[in-house]
Amino acid sequence: MRSDNDGPKSGAEDGVKDSSAFLEQVGLETVADAGMDRFARLAAGMLDVPTAVVALVGRDRQFLPGAAGLGEPWSSSRQADLAGSPCEHIAASREPLAVTDARTDARVRDVASSAWFGAVACAAVPLTDDAGTVLGALCALDFTPRTWSERDMEALEDLAQACSVQLRLRVSAQEARRAGGQAATLLRNSRLLLRAAETMARTSGLEQVRRQVGDLVSGDLRPAYVGLVLRQEGALRRVPDRMASSVPLEKHFPVYDLHEQWPSAQAARENRIVLISDRQTLVDHYHPDTVAEFDAMNLRSAVCVPLPDTYGRALGTLILAWNVPRTIDISERAVLTVLARYTADAVERALFLDGRIDVARQLQQAMLTDLPTVQGLRLAALYRTAADQNMVGGDWYDAYRFGSPRSDADVRTGTTRLALTVGDITGHNMQAATLMGQARSMLRQATHDHFRSGPATAVDALYSAVTDLGMNISGTLVHAHLAPTGGGAWKFTWTNAGHPPPLLARPGHPVRQLQEHDLLLHPGLPARRTQHRVRLEPGSTLLLYTDGLVEAPGTSTEQTIEEVSRLLAANSSAPVEGLLEQIADQIAGRAHDDDIALLAVSVDTSGAAQTELS
């Protein structure tokens, strides 16, 4: 790039709108504009660059109503020379510009460095009005050489389209205000697009995408129903919002053929917006089931917008319906088209993440034990995932036999025992589920290797192994041994690594919280593990659980444990399977924020416990 003293190049080409007048027309000035600054910040964040600007072209100046990371004096003056700038190149070519290193690129290497605000790499795309006239450029700038990917340019073009829409809507808003027209609605639509760009970029799972779309349009477009359907092997599958009330349409037709005569299927099949302006349109052109569902939901109009994937193919449909007649004008079509693109990007990302989460869920479920059958005991377990299906955690329960008898003396002394574990590895992701599986297997091995010792020895062996192997495993657990002592009673020996206390209900006694515990498991946090014993008389019920049952925002964990204790006391004689369901339903409900694992052991009241575990 040449020095700043070589003189400016000529101004923008004819046919490019002079932004001096345009700034006044849209109500912008040569100062920072909050809306345009947000577009610049989004561009900088999406492309991971230090600087981005919204530049509007004038006769010999460029105006910068939007900027992020821009240095002085431009950040204060919000204008700069047009000559040699990316904005001038865009104005002249009317095509996107991608420069890896301006110092070596023949198109721009003779341009003054100040024209590029000191940057050497630039990706820029045009901002246009309704007639396609170039207004300026949305520019992403880097101060080191940068190769711009196709996806970088697509993301910048999508954002520039939304920015152009907002500029156009501002013009329309000014005209409508003078005519006493529809400025408020148009401005709300532009803000909707900006919120959509920010909100949809933060979504992860499909259900979250579905909820966010509904939240976005509920305040501006005010539909009575918002639906999302995705293509799946020649069919369309609805994505419900399980956190909201169920919708009959989604229950009656959760999956339907892509070639069915449904408006949403037509939109996905033909990759175009389908507008249902009134009920008669459905009667004349679509399946009778659509009319029946339309009437049942008291709907009067709808629009179905295809969701374009990375290659422009429809991967599904966004459905908005109203209980009043409604038409969709050109500006709203533009808004819905951009909103559908943001939604499609979020869906593609969510499908990828959901695939990883499904793998983690399968891994997690595979780690859950089939409970052994034990004479003299009744065992039950319950595992419930968090209401947010995008979370997968490290909760687990385990129950297994160990210490197989090797002599008659072993049998008589009860050497054959039952191991019980409930634990929670820190985290809510695939790594947590993977580490949980490793910890579970290693603890099982330690229990079998040290079968003549107590549970504290096994947990010490687990800590030593993960420390020696450099495994970053942290969390809490209760690990216990259960052995018959004769007369139908059992000895429960446990060690607690920072876990919520087990609860013991005994006939004729209040529920006891087994409070004894040591430090949690954590790298570099050694602890002398202790173990404790209690006798389980016939009729006793023992409950182990993870913190998802008793911890929730705005509640007291201690009070919740007391509530669990009262439920356990009132229902300790009930079958343990139903008891766990009742506790989970009444304490955590269906919308709990964390995974829940429960393990219960009830000692039979009839007959003596057997020393053999079958």
C-alpha cells in the first residue's frame, strides 16, 4: 500500500447513491448510530475480526454510522476519505470484495493505508436500496493477512442483507411518517431482524431454536401459532416446544409426507413462500385435514417460509399463522426471508450439536445398570434427563455383586456383597458423560480388586488412578457396600465424597440423613476417605440421589431434602418403583434444570435375608 501523501483516487461511480442526502433521508447523521453499530459488532463477532464498519458512500467522503473496534480519528468523526477505500471499490464494482493482504494485492496495493483504517485484510459486501443502487458497504477488517472462507462471505452477505433492509425500512419509515403510515411496524421488523441475528446465533439444540423463533415473532408479527417442520427422509417432522402447552396439530400430525397437500410441504418442496390468505384457499388447494386443523385452531391466515440450507435447498419450513385475515407485503416477505435464513443456520448448527448430544445420551444410558435380583431386598432406580434436552450430564447410579464366595466360610460370613453407587461428574456436555463412564468402570474395577476392604478403599483407589493418569475428573459420589448380617437385616457401609446425604427410613424412627461425608473428588484435592456403617432392619428403605433432585434456583437445598424425607417417611412401605416416580414428580417436577438419578433399596420384612445374591 502506498503512503498517505500520494493523493486520493477519484470518487464513486455514477449510479451510486450520494449518502450525504441519504443520511438525512433515513434520519442518520455523521455520528454513531446504535442500530448500525450493532451490525458492525455482529460482523466483527461472526467473522472474528478486530474491526468492522458500516460505510455509506458520498461524493468524496464515506460516512461511518456503524463501527466496531475502529481507531481514531475515524471513531469520533464517523467519516473518512472515500478514495481507495473498500467502500469505493464496492461502489465501483457493485460486487463483494475479499482481500487477503492489501500490501500484495494488485487491486489495492497502491492505496494509502489510511483509506483502509490501517488494516491489511478486508471482506466487504454491498449495501443497496430497493432499486439495487449501492449505498455503501459492510466491511470486516483485519490487521494481519486473512484468507476469507466462502462461509465468511455468506455470513457477511446475510448480515449485509439485513442491514440493507433496515436502511430501506428507515427510508420507508420516514416516508410513512410523513404520510401518517406504517413506520412503527416497519421499524419493528428491522429490529426483529437484528434481534434474530443476535438470538439465533446463540441457540444450540432444535428445541431451543423452536422456542427462540416463537419468542422473536410473538412480539412483532403477533402470530397465533408458530411452527417448525424439518425434512427427514422424504417426510416432514414437526419440532414441538415441549416447554409450552401441547398443540393438537403437532400431536395429530407429528410426521407427514413431503408430497402431501399441506402448505408447509409445498413450501419445502418448491422452495418458495406459500401464503394462505383465507380459509377458502385451503379448501380449494389443500388436503381436507389442513382445513380441519385450521378450523380447530381458529386460524384465518398463514404463511409458510422455506428454510434454506447452506446450498440453498429447503431443509424445512417455518410456519406462522394468525386468527385474523392477514396479507404479507413486500417488506414483510423480506423480513421473513431473512428470518428464515437465520433460523436455517441455527437449525443446521443444532442438528450437528443434537447429533453429538444423542451420542452422549446413548453413552450415558449404556452406563445405567440393570439392577441385580437380591433375595431379601427390593431395588429400584430412576433416571430422568433435564428438561433442556441440549444438556447431558455426568449423573449415574450403579448396583452390582462383588466378592464372589471362594469358600463355605466366605458364604457364612457374608463375603458376597452388593455394591451401590450414585454419583455426579461435573459438567453438562459429552465430556462429562464420557468421564462418567470412565469413573464408573474404574470404580467397579477398584471394588472388585479390593473386595475384602471397605468402600473408602475403592474410592481412594479411584482417586489414585485418575491422578496418576492425569484425568481431569471431578464430582461427587456415594459409594457403599451392602452385606447381610442375619435375621433379615443388612449392614450398610458407605463413604461420601461431597455428595447429598443418603436418606434412611426405618420402622418406628424418623427419617435419618446420613450426613457423614468427606471432600468431593477433584484433581489435586486429596482427602482421607472415611467410611461409616448403619444397620438396615427389615422394613427399612434407603434412598440415594443426585443433586438434580434437590437443587434448583431460588430454593433451599436443605429444605428440599427435608421435603424428600417427609415423602419417604410417608411412603416407605410403598413399592420402591412407584416411590421413586412419586418423589421425582413431586419434588423436581417435569421441568427440572438438571439430570436426576435415584437409587432405592428396601429390606424385606418377611423371612431372613439370604447370603447369596442371585
